[in-house]
Amino acid sequence: MRSPEALGPDAGLLSTLTPPAFTPDSDPLEVIRWALAAHPELLMPSAFNLNGVVLIDLAARAGYRGEVVFVDTGYHFPETLATRDRLAARYPQLKFVTLNAGASPEDGQTDPALYAADPDACCAVRKVAPLQDYLRHRGPSALLNARSRDQASTRADIPFVETGGARLKVNPLAHWTREQLEAYAAEHALPVNPLYFDGFLSIGCWICTRAVRPGEDARAGRWAGQGKTECGLWAGNGKL
């Protein structure tokens, strides 16, 4: 095989941008390091669930020094906001950005009853739109995110590197199980949201989140009984 230098001046760049042939056993650190080399302006959205906390630690170990972007919908559990603050204190090398900071149900952004009448519309205004606006301003070519295949049947085929939408999505934890995530968090004494240990395996807004019941997948407590499985960030017409 010829070297990148023998193939011409752009070959080295192309070999960096093209994802390696990752396998299900690939180390998430390897995936993150590739993403950092291929997309230096990489940006990480996070809601500070177990997956997100693990990814923040792995990314910091891999050399990520960028932004961790959180959208304050005004409906987050106090425990979620406290977890954000604990993470920001633990990882001063990262820049934690809160969009829509100080939002509240009475802030006039939406009718306070919208979440019950039309949860998709509520998510679109309070969560998706602020992040989309920020990404248009920042212009990253790729996002580092913490989704994994075993979170829900709708995520069962997530690859390490996902195309489609406005930008590349890099999913270093795609093949990690809940057991692997829990073991990693325990080994490294990570500041996991305390609600997780009460059965809230996926934590969003308090008005639309309940604890998961035995035998349910990790995201079953989100919008339970409303025929909704995603907030709109990763699926649908407005996906990132």
C-alpha cells in the first residue's frame, strides 16, 4: 500500500477524515482520538446522564478540551443541574456551556401546559431550537455524543460514526452496555446523577420522566405513554 505522501498532498488529510474500520470491540478512546484529529472543532452536547458522564471522562482522557453544551429547558431536575456543576468543577479543562440559562415554566417561551398537549412542540422550542441556533453560530463539522445501542430499540443500530443531518455524529459508546458504563463510572468514581440509582436510567425534564420499571429499556421512562421516544435532537426533521 502506498503511503499518503506518495498519493499526493491531500492524501494525508483524507486518511485522517475517513474513519478507520472500527469494530464493536474498538476502544472508545480510539474513536474519540480519531474524531479530535479529523474534526478539531468537535463539540459535545450533553444532558449529564450516565452515558454522558462516562463520555465526558473518556473525552477528557483522550485530550478533548472543547465545549460541553447543555440546554436548560426550565424543567430539569435539581439533581441534574447539581450534576452539571459537579462535572464542571471536576473537569476545569473543559468549557461547560449552558444555553437558555435560567429558563423556567413561567418564562413565556411556551404555554405551561404545552408539554402535556404537544410534547414534540415543547421539546422543539425548549431544547432543540436553542441547540440548533448555537450550532449554527459555532459551526462544528461533527458532534461527540453519548448514545449507545442498548438504550432503546430506536438506537439499536447506531454506528461509531454516523452521517446524515447537518453534521457528522461520533458515538464512541455505541457498543457499550449499561453494565460496562456502570462499571466504568464506579471504577473512576464519577459524579453520576443520584436519580440514576433510584431507577431513572435516562433523565430528561421532570414533567416527562419517570423511573424505569423492571424489564424496560433505559429510555422507557421518557415520555411514557405518549408515543414519543426521542426529543428531536437525534431523530426527525430537526435532528442535529
